[in-house]
Amino acid sequence: MPRDEIPPGTLYMLILRVLARSSDELHGFEIAKSIETLSEDVLRVEEGSLYPALQRMLIKGWVKAEWGMTAENRRARYYRLTAAGRRQLQEEISRFERVMGAVTRVIQTA
């Protein structure tokens, strides 16, 4: 089955949720792979969307990052959630649930 693109406006929420679920810091590829796995390979995160989003999240203070080495001995930036990121995650989930509820009401009223 083909993978779908991340719905507009949900990438921050998905990244924050993956980081909130993890007990460790994750690098970008691990974040993308987690989203794909948790969505049962329905959602695909493109590098061209993921890394700019992570950079914006760093600037907003939602995540922190440190350089490290992967298991394959490659240099990678590892991300972890901040307290501000946890608060933002709750806002993102609330917004998503409100929008999805509205969409559901519209498509069920046929």
C-alpha cells in the first residue's frame, strides 16, 4: 500500500509525540522511522520537511539538541523534548482533535 504524506499542520504534533514517548534522545532518522512505524507505514516523513521543522522547533524552544554518534558511527543531531515542548504537544493535540471533530461532523452530515 502506498504511503501518504503527513497531513498539513500535524508534523509538529507527530514529532513532539514521538519524542514524548521516547525515554532516549532520538536523531532525525529515528524520529521519521518512528512516525512511519507507529502509523503502520501509512505516513511518510520527508527529510525536506523533517529537518526544517526540527530547526524551527529548536528556535521555539520545544526541543533541545546535541551532536552525537549513531550506532553506525555517523555524526547525528539528537533531539529531546523540553518542558515547553510538552506544553506545546498538548496544544497541538487539542487543536488537532478540534479540527478532526469538525471534519467528522461535516462528512457525516451527508
